Amino acid sequence: MKEWADIESDINSYGQISLDHEPSETTNLKTDDKDELQKFEDIVEAYGEYSSKFWELGFYKAYFDIDTQTAIQRIKKVFHPFSKGQFFEEGAPDLYTPFWTVTTLIFILAAASNFGFFIAHGNGDSNAPRLLCAGTYIYMQAAVIPFTLYTILKGAGSKLSLLEITSLYGYSLIPFVPACVLCIYPNSLLRWTAMGLAAFWSGFLMMSNLWENIKSVMESKKYLVALLMLSGHILIVLLSNLYFFNE
């Protein structure tokens, strides 16, 4: 995504224009070539995204703008963390898939807990308190941990963006979804193993994409930062087994 200074420079290169209406035949373009016109329209669109206020929905549009093919490719990468290449090599990081991953995990965790209780005891259990607990904790950690990590790394000179860290963290929670489904079966060893493997898989994805950057700016405290980064995954394992699936 372009920085605002670059967009402003591009706009100025086309002369005096009005951004309040569609470009017309009288717009002062350097050329009538179709490629130039398309470039001009892209600049106007980018200007519209940057001119939105943070309390307006338009401000967040670019962060949720991702095509299905790109989303599928990134989900595949989650389950192939040993593959080479950058996680976001197809384009800019997004918040669409991470948001729905977190939301799905909340409902799956609460529902799997209830189903597991039903299988073990033959009757259902109240789902509302568990759903509220799951929603509060997972939404909070999906926002707080990336923000804290970003603040620490930014202060040390890292160029990683908050969007990149938050998006990657959201994607890293995907393995917990199938793990929660496995936890429906009332077996303590299976549950600890499934959630533990999900945490390892998620943590490895985070480490493989951020570890080099962490080492380069936090050499003396790199292990503490890594522990902070992985703390949310560890807490999900503990919370799920000691609260949600504790029968």
C-alpha cells in the first residue's frame, strides 16, 4: 500500500484536479492513454482510502479487501509453516481472515466444550458463560499481544507494521479450530495433545516469520520477546483444558 506522501506526489503530477467527482474528458491529464487514465483512477481511489477518518467504515475497507484465492493461499501456508517465502508475498496483510478466524475459534471452543460435556454426562451445560469467557479472552489477546509486540519492536527500530503483526497473529490461530473439534471427544490426553500441537504449530508459524526481525533489533532480549509472542498460544491451551474441557 502506498504511503500518503507518494499518493500526494502522484496526484500533484497530474496538475490541478478535483477529487469530488469522477474524472471527465476535461480533466487535466498529461495524456489520454488508457493506461494513464487507469493509473489516475487508482490514485483517486487510494486518496479516498487515506482521506477517510478512523471512525468511518471506509477507513478500514482496505484492511478487509482480500480476494478468495489470496485468502486460501494464506490459509494453506498456515498448515505448511516449513515452506519458504514470506507469508504475505501475495500482497498486503489483511484483517478479514484473522477476524473470522478469531470469531470462529470463539464459537467452536464454546460449542465443543458443550458437546464434550454432553457426551461425557448425557446432558447439556449452559453455554453462555463459556461463550462470554472465550469471546472476552480471545478477542483481547488477538488485539493486545500484537499491539504490545509491535510497540516493543517499533521502539527497538523494527520496520514491521502493526497490521502485519496483527494479521499474522490472527492467521496463526487457525490450527486451534480443528484442535477444538478433536477436543469434543472426552479424553484428557487427546485434548492436551491436540491443543498442544495446535499451539506448537501456531507458534512455529509466528517464529518462522518474525524471529529474524526480533533477533536483529532485540538481540539481548530476543527470548523474552519470543515468550511474549507465544504467551497467548500457551494460555489458550491452559484455558481450554483447565476451564472449557475440565469435567
